[in-house]
Amino acid sequence: MILLIGLASTVAALANNQIPAAVQQKFAQLYPEIEMPFWEMRSDGIVAIFEDEEGLKKAFFQEDGGWVETRIRMGREELPGGVNNFIRENYREAEISFCGKVYTESGIWYRIESELPDRIVLKTLNEDGILIEERAIALSVDIEPALKVLPAALLPRQQIRLPEVK
């Protein structure tokens, strides 16, 4: 057990060494009570994943230490009434893949993400359920589907025999 704890601490320390000091300093300024977040390096920035009294959060940073936003996933029952009303009135057909609270320098917002066959739709609302912004991320629909049936040339040429169960 002690060995596993030591190994986990070593891995966390090595991961922290790859995170720019400016990002670590900004994180410590924003979340002084969190000692060792899990860090992810992404193409669009650096993400700290951690848990506090509100739940599991993801804080997004730029490489120069600039904080972008912090997200927390929420269940429908946790959302403010205005946001739930918006969902009830506007999301009868779409499948919601994420709903939660987003902290930014300009305030607290709520985000709803839904997946459609050709795009992902992101909607930002205030606490009263008023739509602030809507964006769509197009999905590639021109990709040919993978083969569902193997061509005969790829099938085994001899019969496979299973051992008899006694």
C-alpha cells in the first residue's frame, strides 16, 4: 500500500513538472485549497481536474497561465429552474450530452450541449434560462462507414473447431 501511494505521488509530481509555472501559479491562486490536481495537456490548452465541495471540476488554462473557465457537470435536478424550463421547452428531440455550470471571469453561466447527427450544439444560458450564446460544431458526415461485413477474401479459409465441453 505504501509503495502504491509513493508511486502515485511520484507520477503526480512528474506530471506537475510538465505544467508551466504560470499555469500552476494561477491554479493555486484560484483554488488554494486544492493541493494536487490531475493535469491534462490538450491541443487547446491545459486542464486541471480536481474535486471540491461542489463536485468534480475541470479548470481550463492557456499555456501562458491565463484562466479560461472552470466547468462542473450537473444533473438536471441541480440546475436552476429557469435553465430547466429552457430545456423542457427547447430540448424535446435532442439528446443532452452535457449540462452544467461554467465559471468565467465575466460571471457564472450554464451550458447545455446536445448531439445531433451532423453537429454538436452548445448553448450558454444565464440562471434565468435566457439564451446568451449558441454555437455549433460540425461533425464530418462525408466519411464512409467502416465495413460491417468482411469480404470473403478476409474470412478464414478453414473451419475453426471448438473443443468439446464435457
